Amino acid sequence: MRLEEIKKILPTLDHVEFRLENGNKVPEHFHVTEVGMVTKNFIDCGGTVRNEEKVNFQLWDADDYEHRLKPGKLLHIISLSEEKMGIGDFEIEVEYQDETIGKYDLEFNGKYFVLKNKMTACLAQEACGIPLEKQKINLNDLKSGQSSCCTPGSGCC
């Protein structure tokens, strides 16, 4: 989800709710402690230099049970980040501490925001010698018009 998307969704909500992909709720008393811009410059294992920019939200499970983050408050925080830091319309990555600090992609399912699990991947598989996934075929689809050297009753077996 990009920043402009969440800015369109928030005014339509009564409250802000996040859930992990497995359905577990982020506690209602969470806070968004940071909205920032993260730039990652790196080189992959194939030698290609890469650049990645994301908007980062950090969620914190606070012990403050009296306050709930309202959609308008989150919009205000986003607006400040755009005004003060020049944050643009990039993909949002969410940091949230469950068992450890995890980074998640963000989606909206029409009711609440879903923290989508991220997976690592090799960006240069051809340079690493990682074989491409083998094509799966159905044995019934093989051509059967070829004659066999060993047919039933031929005595070759």
C-alpha cells in the first residue's frame, strides 16, 4: 500500500485497527511512534547496485490503555511528515514488535489494515546459480505416438 492510498482510506474509518496476517490483532492501545522515510542502498549478490525507498510506520504496543489512535490523528502525523520531511508517495513498510521486531507490507481489507509477512529473496538468482523452478508437466500430456523398443509380448524384457 502506498502513502496516498492510506490517506484516502483513513477519513472513511471510525477507528484504526491493525492485524497480523495470521489474524492476531495489534492491541487497540498501540501508538504510531514514527513515520519516516527509509532509503536503502545496497548491492545484491550478483553485483547490481540497488536503491529502495519506503515510508516507514513504527507501531508500538504501549501500556497506555486510555488513548486510542484515531484516523484523524494518524492523518495529522502523516501530514507533518510530508510537510517537515518531504516524504513522498512510496510503499509503506510497517515495523511492529511481536516476538521480535518485524517488517511488514501493508494492505487494507475493507475493514482493517493487515500487516503482510515479508520474505527474503535472492535478487540475482541467475548470477548465484540458483536453478530456475522446473516446469511441471502432467505425464498424460506427453506424446504417446512414439513407438517403444519394448512392447508387450516382444520378448525384450
